Amino acid sequence: MSKNNKLVAPFLKWVGGKRQLMPSIVKLLPKNIKELNYIEPFIGGGAVFFHLQPKNAIINDFNKELVNVYKIIKNNLPELIIDLKKHENKPDYFYKIRSLDRTEEFNELTPVERASRVIYLNKTCFNGLYRVNNAGEFNAPFGRYKNPNIVNEPTLKAVNKYLNSNNIIVMNGDYEDVLTKANENSFVYLDPPYHPISESSNFTGYIQGGWDIFDQTRLRDACNELDKKGIKFLLSNSSAPIIRDLYDKYKITTVKANRAINSNGANRGAIDEFLIRNYE
């Protein structure tokens, strides 16, 4: 990797973003990380990916609307910027745009318009989070921010240049399909939906249907397969006891993170999270 461009940064706020944990994550990365092909199957906001800025990478997410945003920024940035500039920071307009995924009109939107909608809603909704209900409909309320940065041209242009100047493959699908592309020259960073510490902290609204213990166990089995093949992985998750049990044969580091998505305000603040790896 050459010297990183600080403007290459997340363009969306995403649940469980890793920017605040970056020092802890960087400390645990393999010493030869620069020589490895980077794979991130749950890209989300991409904080770790954009921090590392690898030359060779595969990024993926199950959320097709999110992946569409990455593809449009890479391939159709001028059209995206034009479309973003049409949006208004007004409640009536916000709810009109938010409601599109409940209508037939949504299917008529172009990929550029869909990407523009996701960025607009993310920048203007309450708490700046992507959240959908079980029907896959965006349901975060209007945020009432005075001057949201809907069109962050410097960051979008820097991300566009980075994605096009390097060998970056963008995928949309199940994480196991992506993991089949990993080999001994790969490093895999996994940031799945976290297992809840308690019922009030259960937030998996950025993926339709959410995740449960069966999904967490399936992911652990996939990590075991990576380990058998000698592929290095680092995984983030909550400090729930079941996560410690699932990964008890691996190295588990406890770190502190500030999270503000708990429905109980008294439970917001610094909490323990796990960083789990299969290498020294």
C-alpha cells in the first residue's frame, strides 16, 4: 500500500462502525498485512477497508442497496452527484423519498437514483443510521438536522479514485460465497451483525430479517474452515457469553466501544466488544 489518502473514508454512517476501534484493530492486524489480499464479506460503512486502502481487495455485503451505492460511486459518480443535489432537507420531502420502497415506483428508480436515495436518507434521518423493518422498508424517522452534508464531494471523489485505481472487486451476496475466493495469501476481516448482549441492545435492522444464534454458529463454522486452510482472519463481535463460547479456541481480545443504539438510554456508552483472531 502506498501512503493513504485521508479523504478516502466512509461516506455513510453505519451501525457498529469501526472508526473508534481502529487503533485496537490496527494493533492486531497481521504483520504482513500489506502483502495479503484483503477480503471483507460484511463491508457496511467500510471503516477498516478505507483505513487500510489495500491495492487488492474483495468487498461484499448482503444488503443490495448498500452494494449498489459502492458500485455507483465507482462507476457513475458524476450522475450521482447531480442527483444528490436535488434533495431537500425537509420532513415532507424526506418521508416522500423514504416511502418509495413501499410503492411500485421504487422499481422504476435507476441505480443512480437508488444510490442517491440511500445516501440522502442516511444523511438526514435520525441518528444517521440505515434501518429497515422485516419487510425491508427503510423506517428511520427524519433527523431535523440544520445543515446535513448530503453531497460530500471531496470524499465521494476520493473514494471513486481509490476504487478505480486499485484492484477492488465489489460483490453482493452471502458471505460464504465470498470466502470461497480466499486462500493462504488472503486476510479476511469479518464484521457481522453483532449478537445482542441483551434484548434491549438487539439491533440488526440494517439487514432484513436480522441475525440469530444459528447465523452466528454458521459463521463460526466458516471461520473454522478458514483456519483449516491457513487463512488469517480477524472478527469483530459483541462480548456476549455465547460468542466467547463459539470462539473459545481462538485468541479473543476485549476492547471498549461507545455505542448509541441501545433502546435504553441508560445502557448507552462504553461497552465491551470482542476482536477474535486465528494468528499471533
